[in-house]
Amino acid sequence: MSVIVDKPTDKPRPKHRLDRANKPKRTRKQKQRLATNIFLQIFAMFGIGLLIYPDGADWVNSLGHNAEISGYVRQIENTPPEQRREILNAAYAYNEQLDPGPLTDPYLTEAEDAALDSDVYRAYQEMLRVSGTEAIGTVNYPEVGISLPVYHGTSEEVIAKGVGHLYGTSLPVGGPSTRSVLTAHSGLPHAKLFTQLHDAEVGDIFWISVLGEEHYYQVRELETVLPNETDSFQIIEGEDWVTLFTCTPVGVNSHRLLAHAQRIPAPEGEGERLVAGDGISAGFPWWLVIFIGGSVLVALMLFMPAKKKKKKATA
């Protein structure tokens, strides 16, 4: 005779399911508080992001500028010396035949040839051209922290990403009876560009690198002029000058800050060489540390459970 044993109909629940089942549901008030805290967290992160955006964006742009400079260096190194010499000779010939007319302030309007995309302007854009890069050189001004690629023309696209060469002035290859004029924006929220040019001082030395040659210049004069006051851009017979300029005051842009520099021999220990390395270091991204640290601190303040006070023992 067989014995029938009743089997339990319910299997024991896993511990984590029991815990979940026993966990008290959030009240409506708690849900509202959680939603408010999440909103405050997002709002705080957005606010911190706005505060650090200029530093973060400039850091990213510095990496881009360094990559552009490195790419330019590599392309120059891969260009045969005889080809570099041929390109330079064409630039020297361009400067000798240059007949500077009235110059146009690029922050007000484009030069007529550039605006019309004339044959003359397209021919200019082929000068100093090396395959594999849009840059035609670099400007390095360590005293104020500027290290940027140089491009043809002064369109808005160019002067918002690097240094533009003012069409109608000498190409930046040096030589007697030349003046090259280079410009870039100041005070952009995403990049400093020529913002630090406001820290320039008479006596500072910077250099321009083109096709493996470095030309050193010393700042002789700083001046502030109204837009379209371009008399000081004139070539001085027999001399080699470069003018760096940008808008001033930053954010107002009613005037132009000009730094006029004259060619000098290479400082001792600085022979002619290809532009070195990746320009000025972008530095450590402290802006990212501030963003992460600030976000974590706000999260702790909003979401960390409050400590319950111990009840005093009654006598």
C-alpha cells in the first residue's frame, strides 16, 4: 500500500523577492521630493557646465590647433626641399609684385576680390599651398600664450578657427620691403585665439614658421585705432615688418589693437628649424575635474539620506 505525501504547492520565494515585496512603497510626497531633487541635479550640472564652458571649449580647440600644427609640420617634412624652395620663390615673387591698395577691415566686410571669388583671389589662395593641409604657416608668441595655424584670407570661418592673413598685404615669408598683416578673433566663448594679444608688450619676441623657415620679430609699437584706419599697415622701404591685430575692447570691438613687430635675427641658440612639436600645451583639463566634482557634491547634498537623531533615553 503506497503512502501519498502532500507536496507543498507554494515554492519558497527567493530572499531578494521577499525584500522587494516587504520594501515600503514611496509615498506621493517622497516621489515628488525625488523628482524635485533630480530636476535640481540636472539644473546644477547645467549651471556648472555653463560656467566651465569657455575653459572646456578652449581646451578642446587647443587640441585641434595643436593637431593642425603637427599636421602642417608633417606635411612640410614630407615635402622635398627643392619643392619647398620653389613654393617660397613664388611667394617672394608675389611680394615683389604686390601693389597694396586700400585695405578692407575684415571685421566689417570682406575684400572685394574675396567676396567675388575672383581669379586673382583664387591665385592668391594657391600661394604657399602644401598638399594635405590648409595651413600656410604658424604664428608662435610664447609670452602671451599664442600658438596658432595661419590660413589664407580673413573670412569669418578662418578668423574664428585660427589666424587669417589679410589679403592685399605681403605673404608671411619675410624679406625687405614687406609687411604681413595677421588677425584673429578675440573673446569668443569657444576659443581664445588672439584674446591674449591684449597682454602684448613692446620688446616681446614671436616667430612665424613657413615651409620650414622661422622668422623672428620683436614688437616695436602697440596702438589702438578705429576700424579702417590702416595707414600703419603700409610697407616701409627696405624693412621687414609683421602686424598682428584683433578687435578691442573684448566684447565691445569698437577699435582695433595693433602690435607692430620688426624682423630681428634669430635669438642665440635658435637656428632655422621646422616648427617644433604641437604648439603650446593645452594643459590639464581642470574644467572637467570641476564639473565632475561639483556634480558629485550636489548629488551628495540632494540624495544622501539624512542621519536620524538618536532619541535621548528617558529616566
